[in-house]
Amino acid sequence: MSEILKIQGVSKSYGKHKALSSVSLTVKSGSVYGLLGPNGAGKTSLIRIINQITAPDEGSVLFKGESLRPEHIEHIGYLPEERGLYKKMKVGEQCIYLAQLKGLSKQEAVKRLTYWFERFDIMAWWNKTIEDLSKGMAQKVQFITTILHEPELLILDEPFSGFDPINAKLIQEEMLRLKSKGATIILSTHDMGSVEELCDDIGLIDKSHLIISGPVAEVKARFKENLFEVAYKGTAMELGILMGHQFELVQNDVATEYNTAKIRISPGHNLNHLLSAMMPQLEIVSAREIIPNMNEIFIKAVTQNQLTHE
Amino acid sequence: MNKILLIIKREYLSRVKKKSFIIMTFLGPILFAALMFGAIAVTMNDNSVYQVLIVDPYEVITQKDSTTGAVYPRFTNHFKDSEKVMYSFSRTAVPPEAFKESQYEVMLEVDEATINDGKCNFFYKKFPGEFVQRKMGDDLENSLEKHRVIDSLQLDYEKYKRAKVSVSFADINVDNLGQEDRTQEKAFIGFIFAILIYMFIFMYGVQVMRGVIEEKTNRIVEVIVSSVKPFQLMMGKVIGIGLVGLTQFLMWVLLSFVVSSVGLSFFASNIASGAAVVENAQVMQTGMDQAVMMNELMNNQAINWFFQINWTLMIGLFLFYFIGGYFLYASLFAAIGAAVDSETDTQQFMAPVSLPLVFGYIISAMMIDNPESWAGNFFSVFPLTSPVVMMVKATVSSTSVGMIVLSMVILVITFIAFIALAGRIYRVGILMYGKKASYKEIWKWIKYNP
């Protein structure tokens, strides 16, 4: 898979405030890249650099192997977190204007808008002003203006905020459809659920540094703690006898039908060893490895990073 | 299409299509003309007659018929009744309460102070207008003068009158012999242009600022600057709104011309008919009457200075200084808009930016009295005030072409520098939310590398 975006050693400061410290990452063509990080970590600064709103102090950004140039703007679609439209302008007129600013001709803009407005079933809004629309409706219009020029790279900053679950689903489906047609998406969000669902790779920025990056599965594997959840029938005491230096009981929940234990297996041992030890004494109901979710990884990574910086 | 043109087009059309713009454009000159002609019409049609009682207990300006006992003016040339003033006289003092009960509207009391210093109290129930006051004043002044000449100085009044000289100036610039200049009247016309520029810069400069704040608070700015450079967005807005201002000005000139010619022909027909009633047949003659009247106006000494003014130059200068001044101030207003989060935060920056403009306005008002002052010379070249002050200065015929050109060049250099400076503040400011901008902060923005 080729790379659509390669960021190499990018740094950016605003006065004394360091927004990005030597950030390097790669976004593969046709993938969904999750750009994560706490508020104020430097995500927006990085996105603004990719959009050429600001320039990096150091480092370089390559778009399809070339240094960023003004013409690349027409291949990038950006939905900022802080977004809005002209309140008093008519919806249709406004979409045409924004499309023209992205380099589309008026005729082409009208043609594509008609397609999208029909697809989203919002043709009736064409002559309404934005102030007549609800927040969710305006968000839909904004989403259309972001993708209308069919960008190869879409940068979506919190795209689901302001949507009800039904419309959020609709936007998510559109994202996946665009991806299947070859578009690359950078998704910046705090909604870890959608990261798990949509992203192929992630990058986590905290305090101006990129602290984690890579494919989602790989990142998760990196944060595994050799924790297993075993449901069993038997007493806690019987289980306790089996624990030793190779198995550590982290938690045991007692219930009427069966108990559930969280057990950490020390390096050099695996689930097979644990089950072999348990089976003669207890009846195993189920067993699975506990893999951390993105939310847990996010919190753990950021907390650790903050501890090391203090 | 070039992106900056797209922005100009949107800024221009979205404003020109607004109801408020259309209403202001059409109503402005009509309101203005209505106000002017209305005032004229009101004074022309003010038929109220003032009953004025002159009380003369020292018996200096009245005489009494010994047989009838009637009191009437001593100098019969004065205190003649007119359409608006009817005089009555009394030699006995009338207390204010009695005046209150009487049919008179105004009472003048000639007391010792009046005779010695010309100080005169008048009591009124209905305040007399300028015209009535002037008539009363003239009558009283002349009568008292005659009283002094004849009674105190014991001179022959006719001889005294021959000895009196009244001086009237005619100003002739040594470089422009052969005609009277009427510098002050011309300066006044320049001042009207100065007011227009002052008004337009403020009106449209503030619109630029509001537009920037709107885009910033709307958050649409982030979407737009991902398509165009912030500088293009700022310039598109400044130019687009400036064009709106020019459109409005040109429409006003055009409409004022139409409205005033209609108004003028109406008055011409009124005057020509000599009476209040306009016969149908006379309406046909209106055109001719108007031509006759215009001709009369142009030959009238009192008004021909008006036609001496180089109107083409004045309109040309107006356009130049409007555009130059507008660019200079609008770019600053754009920078203010970018630096704040809402209009309420603009105060601290508005004051220093509007101060020179207000100052220029005051200087130009002062220049009507003294157009050759050093302040007038300095501030008609100083770029922050020149757009306003030069409009007055240029009407004075001693103002050299060199000075006007110097003022223009300095203005152009300054507005280019200001646009560059404002652009640096703008590109950082529009993307800063929730941060209270201080002058120190803005100075940092200017130095930032984008």
C-alpha cells in the first residue's frame, strides 16, 4: 500500500508554547488513520499544517511523495472541529461558493450538489438559510461541502459531534463508502468506540509528542498485559490453591451459577498452562484473553507520558 | 475564477442584495432632499404673525400723539409692520403678569441698560424665530442709534450716515487675479466632502470588522482558510465591502441629482408663478423657468463661487481619498475583528484606531475658519488624517498640486504598509479562539512565522 501522507520530523512553536515536537508519521493510501490525543496536545496544529493553514517550523510534509504545494489543497477535504457556515446565506448558494473556493466550476458544483442533496434527501433545504436549519441539519450540509470536490485525503475532526445516533451512523457509512472508493481518511476524535470500529492505524499525540503509532491491532497487542478471564465452577479457595508465581489472581467475582476470575499469567507461561492446572480441580466454563480497548490504551498511555514528564 | 474574485463577489453581492442596503440607498437621498426642501418649505409657509409689544418707559424711541394719546415709533422708517411682525408700543412699563394675560407674543423692554449698552430683555410666550429676532434687533438698533446721534451727540443724522463706512472683504488670491475666491464658502463645501469620507470610512470600516468577527465566531473561517490564504480572504472582504460603499455613494450622487432637479423645478415653478397657486399651464413652462433660474443663480454674485469650484477635481479627490482612507482604516478594522472574539471586546482597540479619524474631522471643521493654519497643512499630508482634512485643504486655491500629490503618495505608501501589517495580525488572529488579545499578544502575532 502506498503512502498518501508522510510527515517527517515536524515541529511547530507559538512563541514559547511548543505545539509539535518532531512528529513523524505515515498515512497509507485508502486507510482510515485515527489521530488521537487529549485536548491541546497538538492535533489541530498538525491538521492545520497538513491543510497549509500554517507552516511547520521544522520538518517536512509529503503529499503523495511531493512537498506540500498550494495546488494540493484541491485534493484535501477538511471538516474542522470548530466549524460553521454563513448563517444568513442560502444553503445552495453557500455550498456552491465553498465548492468554487476548492476549485470546482459552478456547473460542476451544482451537478454534484444535486447528487448529494438527493442522496441525503435534503433538496428542500436548497433555498433555506442556515439559520433556518437545526444544528444537525447544518452539520449534514457541512459534511457535503467537505467531500464535494472528491478529495483524495479527508481530514475529519470530530465528525460525529452534533449528530443524533441515526445521522452519526449515516455519516459513518458515507465514510466507509468513500474509503471503499479509494479515499484516505484522517479521523481525529475522542470517541474511542468509532476509532475501534473505523480505524486501520492510529497515532496518539500528547504534549506535542507522538507517543504511540501503528496499526490498531498492533497497538493493542503492545498494551496487552497477559490478563485472562476464566469463568469456572468451584470455590474461590480451590482456585486460590492453584495460584503461585506463574499465575496471579487479580480479581475474583463470585456468582451463584459460576465465578469469574481475572488472572495474570507470568512470562514464559500461557493459557494452556493455566487451564491444565485448573481443569483437574475445577470445571471451566469459558476462557478468553483480555485485550485492552482503545479507551484504556489512551488513558494508560497519556497518564504514563504525563508521569514521565513530571 | 480567481479565488479572491469569488470572495469579493460574495462580500459584494451578499450586502448589495440586503434589504437594508437597498432601503438606505434609495431612501438616503430622498430623506436628505426631503429634509432640505422640507425645511425651506416650512420657513416659506410659516404664516404665523408675531404680536410684539415695545415698552419704552424712557421715551427714547417712541412718540405720543397728544390728541389721541396713541404711542407710535419716533423714527417712522423703523418698526414698520411686516408679514410676520406686528408692532405695538407702550410708554408705561408692563409687568410680566400683565404681559402674560395680553394678546402679545413677545415683549421688548427698552430700559437703561438697553439705552446705554444695547442690552435688551425680551419676554416671550411663543419663541420668535431667527427671522423675527433679526427684524426686532435691526429695528431697535437703528432706532437707538438715531436717538444717540440726534439726542446725545446733537448731530445731523443724514451727515452722520454719510460719515459711516462699512467694510466688506473680497478675497482674491494673488495667483488667481480677476475673481473673488470665496475661500470660506468653498472650504465649507470641502468640509461636506470631508464629512462624507469620514462617514463612509466609519460605516464600511465597521462593516469589515463585523464581517471578520462574524466569520470568526461562526467558525467558517477555518473552512475557508483551508481553501484560500487568510490574506486573500481579508483583501476580498475589504475590497468587496469597499465596492459596496462606492456603489452606495454613486447611487446617492445619481439619485440626489434626480431628486434635487425635481425639487428645484418644483420650487422654480413656485417662484416663477409669483403666487402660491400653480396654474396647469405654467407647469409646461417649468423647464424654461428652471433654466432662467439657473442662469440667475450663476450670475448672482453671492452664489457664483459655487460654480467656480472644480467639481471634477473634487469628485476625483473624493474617490481617491475615500479609497485610500478606506483601505487604510478597513485593514485596521479587519485586524481588530480578527483579534477579538466578539464585538463587545473591540472597545480597547477601536479607540486608538478611530481617534485620528475623529481628530481629522475636528481639524477640518476648524479649517473652515482658518484654512491656511499649520495644523491644516500638516494634517492634510499626515496619512491617518489626510483623507478627511485634504478635502477641505484642496478647496483653498493656494494649495499647490505638489502638496496634494505628496499627500496622495504618503497615503498610498501607508495604506500598503497597513494592509501588510493587518494581514499579519489577521492570519494569526482569526484562528485564535477564546484567547484575550492584548497589544503585547498582537505584537507577537506580527512577528510570528506563519
